[in-house]
Amino acid sequence: MKLNQLTITFLITLAAISGTSAAQAASLSVIANGLDNPRNFDFAPDGSIYLTTSGKGGDGNDGRCIPSPSAQYIPLCAGSTGSLIKIAPDGTRTNVLNSLTSIALVPSGEQAAGPADFKFDSQGNGYLLTGVAGNPNERDTKLKAPDLGKLYKVDLGTGGLTTLADFAQYEIENNVDGTDLISNPYALTIKGNMGYVVDGGANTISSVALDGSGIKKTVALPKLLVDPSELEFPSIPPIGEIPGGDSAPPSPGTGDIPPGQAFPITQQSVPTGVTVAPDGSLTVAEYSYFPYPEGKARIFSVDPETLEVKTLADGFTQLTGVTYDPEGNLYALQHINTSEWKEIQQGGVVTGDISGSIIKIGKDGTRETIWNGEGLEAASGLVFGPDGSLYTSNRARLAEAGQLIKIDPKGTERVPEPTSAIALVAIGVGAAAMRKRKRQEKLGEELLSKVEIL
């Protein structure tokens, strides 16, 4: 048994669970584990995987900390714990780039920013994207981390980095969406001689020339307008010191915030995934803003020349990845099926069910959930590998517990979705649906006990 290739095979008899007579086998394989905040990745021509890990930040003893704008103002502290890892087809792991800057919540090391994505172009050149997840004005001063928030061309022979774009500085100078000054470049895709980067802090998509001539165009993703009466809030008082005063007032026109809640309703998009569609357009995934309304996240289609944005589909929850199969079907990754605050405390303490799901959207708009839970937890990034399997970074927001996994989409459990191409909520999301699933699994416990670990 290879420790780096642990395959768990689930035998699920649908007659016991859904009343049908069909039986299907589904497999989830762990390719690498013990990772610190694993994020996006790409396949090299030889089949190796180049995976970014955002690290686990530092201990804060050197004072290189800023308040997190999205995690109750818990300090984000810098350290040299990020990396770029090469995973060979036989499972051998090699550190390609070591000791890259990382910032993460203290002391958990959760929700890191640092190395965020790595992609190859058609000539085999490699490109590294780094995040920053905070006020970009504090990157060079308090954090002393000028390497964050940038896109680099990587010399894989020497490890040398050539700066192609500085998104943190661009946010300072332009603030395209007109809201708070935050930058967190999160995902990259490449088409021809152009790179396209979504920034989950600035709420933008940018086109970047890979010849070194810089950022060509940046457009804000449309705000996510949800009636405040539809939003469900926890009572989460701030933990760290609130920048600029004792409270964070609500955004204009968004209604009151319940007592004890110090975070504004921002209506920001928070894009987290980007890929090239079969027709040459760009497809962008949205995470959504606090309090992360369930069933409201969208998928966008973006023109690569003008960066004009159109809504392609909606009705999702906290998306962190999109990809296409060879037949042109779209797959969307839900980070957690319910609002994250219900299942995990800021700071990394898991208190509930952090299961995510993968939803297939056919070319005709029909949807089906091809994987729901069963080991898929708080994942980020989604890629179809050369072997026809789906790959994702599992437990992508946690230190030391992160994984790279693959899921075989053939033979996985199919959960039919409504047929409308827009404004559909994926079946299986929501706490009630999760509880129902658990009850169904309990009924089939005897059958599910036949789990073989190869």
C-alpha cells in the first residue's frame, strides 16, 4: 500500500438510499496530505502536478501582522511557510520553491494567503500567483512582504521569479470596484499570451500580458444584490482590533446589522475561480460576501478581450473552482454546502459539517450533483486531469490537514438537478438537506460498512 496513493472505494447501493435498483461505485483518492492551505495547481506535460500551498503564516512575534478583514479581525501574521510543490506521477513530492511568504490567522495558521496558483502556458513556461488578503497599503510596511499580491514568471531551473503584475499596488492606485481597499489575487488561467487573474479582495478580473508589459485591463465583477431580509446572520463579535474605530458600520442602503455583529453587508462578489471555456470565453466562479448567503453565488461568462461580464448561472453556495470536461460540460466546486460560519469558527475550529460538493452543469443547462461530502471538505480549485479525473485541493483553508485529492467522475452517485440554466439551487445544500442525507446514510449503514482501502 502506497501512503501517497490511498484510495477509498465506497460501495453505495441506491436501493437502500433512494429507492432505485441501481448500484454504483465511487472513488476518492488522496494524492498528497499533511499540506498547509493547499490551493490551485496545474499539470505539467509529463503528468506531474505543480501545487501551490499558501503556508501557515508566522507566529507574530516579529510584529509582521495585520487584522484580517474577513475573519473577525483576527491577526494575519507573516512567515516564510509557503511553497510550490511538484508531485510526480509516482507520488514523489519535490519542493520546487521553498520559504515563500505566507500570512495566516494566528495561532491556527488557517485561511492563509501566499502562493495561490500556478499555471503553465502552451510553451511550458510556468507562472506563479501570490495573494495578500488584506489592506495592500500594509503589505510593504507592516507585513514587510513585497512579494505578495503579484504574478510572476518562474524559471523552474533556477527558481528565479520575474514580476509581471502587482495587483496589490494596482488596487491602491485604482480601487476599481469602489469599495474597501483589499487585494487577494486568488486564481489564474492562461489563454494564448495573456493571463487572467481573479482577485477575491478587489472583486475584479484582470488581463495581464505574459510578455512583461503589465496589466492591460481590470473590471469589477457585479455586486451580489440580496435583500437583507433574506440574509441569515450569526452573532459574531469581533475578536481582534477593528481598524479605524470601535465598530464597522453597515454599508449604505443594506439595512441594520443584528446586535453584536460588527461586520458590514458589502454585497461584494468575491471571485475565486477562473478557467477558459470551450468557446474561448472565460468562466468565473463567485464565493459571495459575509454572511455568505446560501444558494446565491453565481458563475460568470467573461469576454477575454473586453472583460465584459455576463451571468452564466446562479443558485450556488460559496464556489471556489470551475472547470470543463472534454465534452464541454461545466463543473462547479462548492467549498462548503452551507454558510461557512455555521460549520467552522474563524480561527480553524471545525464545529459542524464542512462537506462540499461538485455540481455538473450540462451544455443544455441541466444540473446534477456528482459528489457530495464523502470526504470532500472545504475544497478549493478544480481541474480535469489528463486521466479524466477531477482534482481539487481538499481542506484548502486548514494548516497541516490539507490534501490534494482526485475524484473519478465516472460511476459517482448522480443526484438529478432542476433543468433551468439559471437561478437554481444545487440539491444537497442547506442544513436540512445535509441532515436528511445523514439519516439516509444511517439507514444504509450496513451496506456502507463495505469500505475497502487499497
